[in-house]
Amino acid sequence: MSKYSFFKPSILLATFNLTLFILLTSSVVFNQATAGYFSGNQLFVSPTGDDDVTRENNNIDNPWLTVNKALLTAEAGDVVNFRRATYNIDSPIDTMFEGSNGTVNNRITFTNYQDEIVLFSSLTGNKISIDKKYWTFSGINGESNLTLFNIGQGSFGTADNFILEKGTMTQTEEGGAANVSPVLFQTSGAKNGVVRNMRFIGPGKDLNENTAGVFAFRSQGLKVLNNEFTGFPSAVFYKHPGVPNHTGIEIAYNYFHDNQAGIKSSSIFAYIHDNLFVDSSFVMGQGSGIGDDGNNAGADNNYISHNSFYNSELELVGLDGEGFGAMNNNVINNVFTKTLKLFRYKDIDHKNKTDFNLYPLSDDAVANNITTYTLIQWQNFYMQDANSISDSATFVGGSELTKVTDYALVANSPGTNVASEGRDMGANIALVGIGKNLISTTNPPNNIITD
């Protein structure tokens, strides 16, 4: 097969949608990504290029040929523009000992040229291993059968401040016992990564849980913002915490639909807010791996606030093998249409704090330690949720919920204007999904529930 080819028919629809998205958002400025955009060289890669061209002589008329040449040659401040094509990753690309770091003010940016559609294709198991700081991939689409971007692969490499934005990533196969994902933050050497304004398409939700859209191990400061995920066993999977805290982790404003799990996590001190879960569960603890430092069970001390769950569950699970885990979490201001499940299999004091939630109007608003409760029974038993309500939410889309905006609460629906800070319970739907250009919030607000 030729190293380059034009898009296959199977992805024309996704790429058309991406092109429309890029056109609509081309004037948006992302401060982290665009810092230093024009401080280096404007470089080019094309199917008609030549890798013998020097960096100094590279221009739109004298481009390079391969992804490998671009990644290993660009320097701080450079912008590498890829011309329209499918770029097949025919062999592994390893940047641990080659290539340059960007800097906070002079990132290295790899992007599609203008509105041209670019695809990095790895359907043979080859991956791009990135161990360089301050790299941005913007407007690049990808497809992989295993992993495309492996961020922070080894103990000698670091990949801090990596950004992936404004593209579509497609995972074509499950990984079985292997951990596979279009983008995998492999180690604690991949701090402060950002994944935003991306569309992730999975191989099917009823497959092995170790297949994800975004996979992370031990990475602190990770931010997953304003993305759309569909068709994954585990859309965002944070596995094996490995460090005593994860200050700065934020998963927010994402649209999860038709996944087995929207989020599966062992994160610690993460701020998980304003996400929309449609037919996609959220599991803290189970399947997320034990802590590697010997003291940390994982899935503890997270702030889970202002999420909307439609035909989806939030479940906090502690297992013996993980030192229980899933403890001391704050669960507030959420809209639930199905039962909230807390430690269904263990009769221990898990110390999770709950309040200002909208629970379903049913006999099983909350399940805890194998027992189900109405909200009133739960309030009397657990002595929390004093400001929560049990009722049926009314959504803008009524019974025909087909797009993100349909999941906003109508005026005067149960849950409106009664959250802890006076806004509506559940996600701020107007800010959910691709193209919102939000400023992330590193830390949660002051906890309104205290020990």
C-alpha cells in the first residue's frame, strides 16, 4: 500500500463534519496551543514532499514527505503544516532520544494546513511515542487499531504539557487484555496534558473495558475538556493512580453517549463536572487498578459536581484488592435519572458526601451496601442529602432527545435554580460539547459539604 492515500469512504462523513467544525471555529484562539505559533518556522509536509529538504529550506513549495521527519526535525516555535492526505504510520516513531522540546512560550505545533483534511492512520499496530514537552497536535485526525499517540512512554522521557485538539480520533478494534486507545498518557512523566474539542469514535461499547478513547496512568494535571465520545467500552479510563495526589485533573464539559462507561476512574482529587452522560455509566473504583505507591487505593477525594445522567448510572465501588477505594468523594449538584450506587458490595463507612442532587422519583433513589432507599429513607439513614430532591426532570427535548441541547432542563423543571450556588442542578448544557472554547477551572469550588 502506498504511504499516502486520500480518505477512505468509511470516514468521509466524519471528516465532513470535522471540516465543518474547523471552518466554524477557525477564528477561535486557544491560549495554551497558540502561544508561540509564529515564533519559529512555518514548515510543511505533503505527499509530494522530500525528506532530504533541510529545515531551513522547508516551505510550502519544498515540503517534507513523512510524519517521522516532521516530528524529529521541528524545533521550538515551529508550526508544521500537513497538506491534505492520509499519512500511514508504517513503522513506529520514537521521540525519546530524537526531536526537540517546545517551551511554554514557543510550543511546537503540528496542524492541518488551513481547512485541509489530514489523517494519521495506524492500522498495523505502529504508534507515535512522544517524550517531548510542549507539543500540540491541532486539527489532525487519527485512526488506530491499538494506540496512535503514546504520551510519556518511559522512565527517561517526559511529555509534559501535551495538547491534542480539534480533530477526530477513531479506534477500530478492541485491545483485549492490552490497554489501547487513540491517545494514551502512559506515565507520571506526562503531566498537564490537555485533550479538548475532539471527537472520539470507538469500535463498540460491548467489548473489553481496556479499550478507551483517552487512557491515562498516573498522569497529574490531565484535562479532558469539551470532547464527544461514542462507542467505547471505557471512553475515558484513568487507571492505576500511582501517586498520592492528582492535583489539577479535570474532566469537564464532555458529551458521552452510547458507551459502556463514559468515565472509569481511579483518579484522586479530580474535579469532574458539567459532563453529559447518555447511555454511558460513570464508575469510580472498579476496574481502575490498585494504587502503585502501596498506600493509595485510588478513586478517592474526587469532586463530582453538576453532571447530568440520562439513562446512565454513577457507581462508586470499593474492592478488597484495592484497599476499598472510592472513598471521601463529594457528589453534589448532579441530575440522576437512575439509581445512585454507593458501595453496593461492602458494608463500610465509605465517607462519601452527597447533597443538592436530583434523584429519580422511585423507590430506589440510592443503593448503598446492598440496600436500596427512597430519598427520604436515605436521608434518615445516611444523615446527608438534606437539600436533594426526588422527582422527574423535564428536558427541553421532551421525549425526543437527539442532540446535546435537548438535555437542558426546562424552566421550572425539578432541579432548576436549586443547586448549591443557585444555578440549575446537572450540567451547564450550553457549555457541553465540541467548540465551546472554555477556560478550564483547575480547582473545584469550596466544598459545601464538610467532614
